[in-house]
Amino acid sequence: MPFVRIDLLRGKSRKYLQGVSDAVHDALVAELGMLPGDRFQLIHQHEPEEMVFNRSFRGGPRSDDFIVITISDGADRGEPAKRRFYKALVRKLQEGPGVKPADVFVMIHVTPPVNFSFADGVVATDVAAAEARERAAAAPGAGVQEADPKTEGGNALTDRLDYSGAHGSAGGPAQKEAGHMQVRQVVTGHDAKGRAVFVRDEQVEGTAIPGIGKLAFLWNADEPATYPDAGENPAAPAMLPPVGGIRFRIASYSPGGVVAPTTPRPGMQVDDEPGRVRTDTTEFGVLLSGKLAIELDDGAETVLSPGDVLVQNGTRHIRRVVGDDPATFVAFFFGAHRR
């Protein structure tokens, strides 16, 4: 959720201020993936002596309509998205309230979600986790009985995924859908004296993602950690990490063909061919159960079996579940540069 501060000279009309506010908001929604309802802005008007700026430094000439837009964002949206945002912003400001592009100065600060508290003294990461649990509880199959952790044999993780209900064409094989997904996560950290301690032993609920199946978001960070720390999950909100960031998650891909989100996520480049995507990440993954086909350019394809490891180096690819069972896949994503 970006938080926006807008600074400009005093004396502008209410219509002008509303136009500036709308232009900034619309550009954020269009280019940085901000939700339309996540609108938080502070507009500050200043006396002339309170705005000190060089009228020709790396741009200009700047006029008395000079405007400074400062954005605090919980995630780094990546350079391509920022470039698009800057262009869209100056265009909308010029088309709406009539601000000249030379008068628009923008700064974006990335602030870890743990540094936000939206209300009631509750840290933003806790709110995001609660929302994820609510979405998982509301998803189809959420009420399915959990697998008995005392059951002997089988895979320690996939035993937690209760596959119930079957569908398929008449006379054809039934396909299993992932039911309730819950993963135990044990987290270490440091106490006030720097000693190693267990800080959490928790159950992470899987979240239903249309076109994919279910994902358990385990650790999301947009920058390297600094130790010792308290072991708090940064809970960065974006699906994919920026350069220097990581994502750690477990997926239960639904059977029935190509794995493809119904809505492309920020940082995901989608080709015309259904399901063929590319991300600016290095991905390390291991298949725990099921069968997963990976198709690259020119139809080159291989099928992963349980225990196989995949290293995906920012390549265009299609994922396809083979057979009638969900494919359980553990993945680590590291943000990467692209020339």
C-alpha cells in the first residue's frame, strides 16, 4: 500500500488539488499495481520561502507550480514498472490539472511492511497474514477435514494436503483438487542478548490462486537480512521479489493442464500463448509429489518427478501438471537483473 505525500505552493484551488490527487492515484493503480481502494495521501501547501529548489538541476525549467511527490511503498515494484509510472504520472498531471512535466519531482522510498501499522497498533505483516488466512478459509474446499498428522507413511508435507472431491469427463479419469493446505513453519531468531531462540512455531494456511491451485507463502523479503534479528517475517506483499529480494513458498498445482494465473502479477511477463510466462528471477525448486512438465521455447520439454530439482534462470516457460493428482512444488525465488 503506497502512502503518498504531495508538496506544492499555497494558493491552488480545491479543483486543482483534487486533480493532482486523482492523477497520482490513477498512475499508481495503472502502473504500480496499487489497489483502487488503497488511497492514502497527505497534501501539504507551503509559503514561497518554504519551498527551496534549483529551477534547472537535471531538468526544468521549473516554475512556481513545482510539485514534489513522495511515495512510501511496502514493496519495490522494479525498474520497468517505475519507468512506466513516471511517464504515466506526468502525462496525467498535464492532462488533468495542467502541471508541466518539468515541474514534477518524484521520490519513491521502499519501506518494509513491518514498518507500517494501519490501525490499532497492529503491525501490517500481521494484518496481511490474517487476510491470507481469511481468503484461504473462504476458498472452495477450505472446510475439508485435515489429514491426520499421526498417519504413518507417506510424505510429511503432502500428507497435510487433503485431496477430496473428484471431477472429470464422463467415462474419463477423475482428477483430484487440493483441499485444505496447511504447512508447519518453525522460525528461529535472536533474543535481546543475541542468543539463538525459536521465535515461532506456526501453521501457514494455503491461499487459493485461480488458475494455479494453492500457495503457502512462507517468507517474503525485498532486501537482504541483517543479523542478529528477532526473526520477523518481512512479509513483502508482491508475488515476485525485486533484485536482492527473496520469496519462499510451497505450491499445490491443480491438475488439468497448464498452470497459469487468471490475472498476471506485477513483474510477470506473459506471452500470447496461454501459460507461457517469464519472470526476472532465479528460481530453485524441488517437486515433492505428482508430475510437472516444464516446456521451454521451440517445444523443448521435460517432466519432473518427485525429488527432482529445477533451476529456472529467468526463461520463458510453461508449467503443466501431468496426470490426475496435484503437483506439490517447493520454490525459492531470488530477484535478478535483466539486460
